[in-house]
Amino acid sequence: MTSDACREMRAALGAAALGRLEPAEEVALTAHLEGCAACRAEWRELESVARALPLADVAHLSDGLPQPPSELGELVSTRVAHERSARRIRTRRRVFLAAAAALIAVIALLALVVLPGSGSSGTAVAFPSHDGVSAHATLYDQPAGTEVALRVTGLHDGDAYWLWLTGDNGNRIGAGTFHGSTSPLQMKMTAAISRSATRRIWVTDAGDEVVLDARLDNHA
């Protein structure tokens, strides 16, 4: 038998030893005892105690019925007050830790949204609109190169696009690829070229046609 079954049945052992079980409960307990040696042993002990109960005659007690110590009430009250106080402290601690975790998450989110890149001010770029496509970007210094925070609207839904950065030598450095959407898109991509060396940022479609193009010749 499982420990759960034993726990359920052992609650009925005392009543069974005193002969106070309902017939249905007695049938269930009997069936359990047949297969559980531990419960049978406990039932035998309780049964022997129950048989001895009628032999206890309180009239033969020389000092009368036992009385609890006078300080018991105060001890119980003190213990209850202590447990309530400890429970309140634990509850406050849990609330404080949950609030602290939520605050840390908000700060981390703000750091990602408000301070992308290295935390320094970025270079803002506004692309000229072209065939209903408009976009702007901010470039940030990163150890790996330049991080581009790009927001664009008006691209063909599901089409593939490439983002490029170019320096003085004219070579284009890929920052990543993405799919267009009729809804505004926001994304971050990184190209292996420094922000100070970047002179051009542009986007091409799957046919390598330029969709967006901006020059940064005089950027800070």
C-alpha cells in the first residue's frame, strides 16, 4: 500500500480500536489491514490500549484529576503570537523580494529600450522616403562594430531584405537580413565596421535593388 493510503486509514485506527467505525469504514479498514503489516501492528497496539481503558478509574486517583500547569495559557498565547509575527515577517519578505525582482526586470527592460548599444549617444539617420517606404535608424558603437536600431514601414509583406553599411573603401558590410511587413518593423542588427568609419547605410531587396539609402559623410 502507498503511504497516502496508510495515512488515510490510520486516521480510522483509533475509532476502530474503540469500536466506533461505521460498517462501510470497517470494511475498508479490514481490507487495508490485510495487506499492510505496519498498520496491523499499530492497530494491535491501539486495541490493547482500548481494552485497558475501562480499568482506569479516576476515583482511585489520590490527588484528583491531573491539572494543566497554571502558566500553560500564557505559554500558548505567547507561542501563537510568535508564530503570527514570524508569518507576517515571512510574508513581508516575500512581497519585498517579488517587488525587487519586478523592479530589476523593469530597469533591465528600460536599459534595453532607452539605452541600446554601449550607452553612448548614437548617430540618428533619416532615410529619404522611396515608393512608400520610410525608415529611420540610430547607429551605436559596439565592440563587434556598429549596432543599428532600425525602424521601417511600407515594405512588402514577407519579402526578404538586407541591411548594409559601407565605409570609405566602398565595400558593403552586411548587418543582417529580415522579412518585410505591412506593419512597422523595429529591429537591431550589427555590422563589423566601426560607427566612425561608416559612410553609408542602405537596404536592398532580394533582387539587390536599393530600397533605402542614406549617407553619413558628416556624422559625428
